[in-house]
Amino acid sequence: MQKEKLVDLILNDYASFEKIHAENPNIEITEADFSHSSIENADFSEIDFSTSTFAEANLVNVKFINCDLTGVDFSHATLSECDFSGSLLNGATFSYSNVNYCNFSDSDLAGTNFSEAELSDSDFSTSENLGSCRFDESTVWPEGDKLPEDFDCTYNYDLSSLREDDEVNNEVY
């Protein structure tokens, strides 16, 4: 089935999409545009959404379990009670998003951008590669028990900042 038809079903006739997804769980919907959409109570488990956009979307109780979300744009989105368990989120963008009560268990977050994101109620405790994500001093992280033990949310300089060690050491605080 064509990607455009699947996107239309997700946005306008989720029950029909659900039947197709049950018959073919490993659907590929890459480079799709879901920006400004509102999606509730959807199960997208095992779907490849790589390089799609959910920018400025409102997502409530959406299951992205074991999905390929590489390079997906969730910037300026509101995500509530979404489940990203076991998903690949390399290079995904959550900048300026509100991420409320979401589950990132066993998800791979290498290169994910959380700049200016509100994450305070979400669970990252068993996520992978959180130390390789991008964030800034405006990122709001959850309490320590919802973060991996080895993650330091106060250190916001990463390899992508391309700063020399001398530049960081010479800053006035």
C-alpha cells in the first residue's frame, strides 16, 4: 500500500489502518508528514517512521514500541503518555517539545536533540546512549530516579557543539 494512503488512514480512519497494521506489522512509512496533527490512542508498534515529521503535533497515548524513529522530527510537539520502548531514536529531534509521562525504556537515544524540551515527568531510566544526546541549559529533565545512573544532565556540552576544551575551560562562570 502506498505511503500516502497509510498516512491518510492514520489521520482520518484509524480503525482501517489498525486492520492493515494487524495483518502487516512491519509497515514502512518513512519521510511522512504528520505535522500539526492530533493522534490519540494509536498503536504504531514495529513501524519504520524514519525521517518523518510530527512537528507541532499533539500525541496522546501513542505506542511507538520497537519503531525505527531515526531522524524523526518531534519539535514543538506535545507528547503525553507515549511509549517509545525499544525504539531507535538516533538523530530524532524533540527540541521545544513537552514530553509528559512518556516511557523511553530500552530506547536508543544516541544523537537525539532535547534542546529546550520539557521532559520532567518522563522515564529514561533504562534508555540507552542518553549521554550521547544533545540538550542545553533550558532542557528540563526528570528526577534522578527516572534517569540512567551514569547520566549527568548538568553537562550540556557534547561532541556536536564542536567546542575546543580550551574554550570551555576559559569561560567565565
